[in-house]
Amino acid sequence: MKSIVRLALGAALVASALSPAGAADLETLRVTYVTAPFNVPSIVDKHEGFLEADFGARGIAIERPEITSGAKQTEAIAADAIDVASVLGGASAILAKANGVDVRIIAVYSRSPKAFALMTRADGPTTLADLKGKKIAGPKGTTLHQLLAAALASTGLTINDVDYINMDLPTARAALLSGQIDVATLAGNNAIAVEKAGGKTLATGEGLIHPTTVIAASGKFIENHPDLVEAYLATHRKALDFIAANTETALKIAADEQKISIEDAKAQLPLYDFTPTLTDADIANLEADQAFMIDNGMLPKDRAIDIRKDLVAPIAFSAQ
């Protein structure tokens, strides 16, 4: 667990690369650009220039720093280096808030339990109980980390029963296929690549976790620019409407961006629910995520937050 001091130090590094915004008239909106695992609304929005058009009409420029790590996005918010974390894991938002970062959820980005998986080769473990003592790799402190812990717990094991190695998704995929590890936690095109190489899925998040990816913003931005928060969400809805009305075109755009086939893109889209309105069920899922992190030593119990009161901005319940 990062301390608040370490979080601030990391934030300072991000701040050196990204310029802070003023609190009065906003000249530039800084929104992270995250495409993986299969973030079609973000890909479509950038390709079509919806943000640039809508905010350009207000005299506001758009910056899209590619900060894919949830921890790095919240560090950037802490440093006043970005305004909106466009695709942020619910667990990352909870951990940041618990560590004192002024971050609030303004909408749901996606719900996608089936999109996250434990993958192995054809000759790898056949059941979750077989994972004891195995080498498993994937990005720690993420939804995939949570999936691994939940899958192990379902068969009476813990993270301490495996050799868990921190790797990004492409590296974990390569390590799995080369035989360096036994299992990888994967999503999106990395999981598809393993399947095409003859690999198999041991488990997905379905029935184990309820991953909720959110759109979050700094409390300062929400307080100083409530009209721009609404404008951002209206632009996000434009991307969703485009996908609904032009599904084939949207899939082609996303497939080209991720360098996958249109068939693979079509297979992934049904795994995601991009409905942006936050519901009571989403709150319950985030509360369950927090409880899980506490039970598994990822968050000290005395730092637990009130999800609805401390983390969620009221606009999230009307972000249609």
C-alpha cells in the first residue's frame, strides 16, 4: 500500500510532464486516453473528435495524455495534472480516495466481468485448485489482481499460495506463451491472442467479481466547473450514441486502433455494458470491492471510506 507521502511524490513526477490548469477560466481540459482492454467509447470519441468539437466551441483545448495505469491516473489527479480520468478501475478510485486524493466518480464507464480472465496454455493447469505453487503473472493492484485473489479464495487458496509476479499485460501474455509462467491474468486482445495460440481460460470474472470501471474527476474540477462536467458527460453520450447508431463503423475504428480483426472486435463488444448512469447495484459492487481489498490486505480497515458519501459525485446518478 502506498503511503500518502509516496503518492504525492509519484504525483509530482506526473505533474512535471503535464501542465496544471487554473481554477477560473479553463483553457485546456486534460482527459486521460485509455484504450485497453476494449474501450470503444474512448476510441470513437478521439477518432471522431467529439471532445475537440464540443469544447473547442467553448474556447477550450483538449489534451489526451495516455496514462493507462489507474494508480498513475489518480497520482495525476492528486498533482492537479489532469482533470478527468476517463477510464479508471473502481478499486483504483477507492484506494486513491482512501489515501487522501480528492477524486470523485462522475459516471460509470463500463461493467465487464466476462472481459477479465485467468489464462493458461493448453498443457497448463486444468482447475483453480491446481494453481497452488504455480507462477502467475499480471498487473498488481488492478481488477485482474482482484480476480486472481477471488479465484484462489473460491478454492481455499490465497495469493500467498502462488508465485505472483507483477507484469503488464503484453509481457504477461508473452511470458505465458513462452512457458516462463503457468498462468496469466489477461483481458482484451491479449486474452484473444492466447486463445488463438491454443491457450484456454481457467476462469473469468463472472461469478467472482463485479468490476466497475468509472469516469472520475478531481473534486476541484467538479466544484469549479460543474457546467464542464456536464458538458464532458454529454460528449461521452455522443460517443455512445454513435456506437449504437453506427456499430459496424465503431467496431472498425476500434479494431484498427487495437490492431485486431473486426471479428475479434465483434466478439469483445458484448462483454461490456457501457451504460453510464451509476446505480445502487454499482454502489453495492464498489462496497464489495472495498471489503474484498480490506480482507485481502490491499487496504487497511481504518482507511475504509463511505463509497456513496465520500467517492461519488451526485451527477453520477443522472449521467444518462
